Amino acid sequence: IKIHIGTANFTKAGDMVFDFPIQSWRYSIEWKAKVSQLKKTGFIFSELGKIKAATVGFGEDGKFFYYTANNEKKSGAAYQTDQWYRFNRTLRAWQG
């Protein structure tokens, strides 16, 4: 990771895992991201990546992707490389 003018720049493509312990409350997270190549880059907001529905990102096919509550991978709209996109994810996790 390189930090430049308050921006974290990830120098390697791939998934970024934000390891949250299991929660019993709702939380929301927002960020901006862009990619320079058509490579899969996922953002995972789940303890050890256990909950697929907590994953969104850029697909290698040039479309955004996300997972449903039933762990089904879905494609979204197309994206352009080197363009900023704002992500917002609201999740409610539970134990059990």
C-alpha cells in the first residue's frame, strides 16, 4: 500500500479483506475506488470472508459484482478503468 495525499493506493490487484468480527447490529461503510486494469478486485467486509453477501467489487469482465444473501454472485453495471466510483454498503450481521 502506498499513501499519497490522503489516498491509500493498493499496488497489487486482488481482494481486500476487512476482517470484522461477527456483529449483532447494522453498520454502513462508504468508500471510493478505481482500478487501472480489468482484473477482479473485491472488497470483503466479513470475519475471515465467511459471509459472501458482504462482498462487492470490480469484476474481470468489466462489470461490478456483488453477492446476494443466498451467496449468489451477480453482475452489475459496466465500469471504466481509471475512473472513481463510490461504494456504499449497509450490512446487518448476526451470530448463529
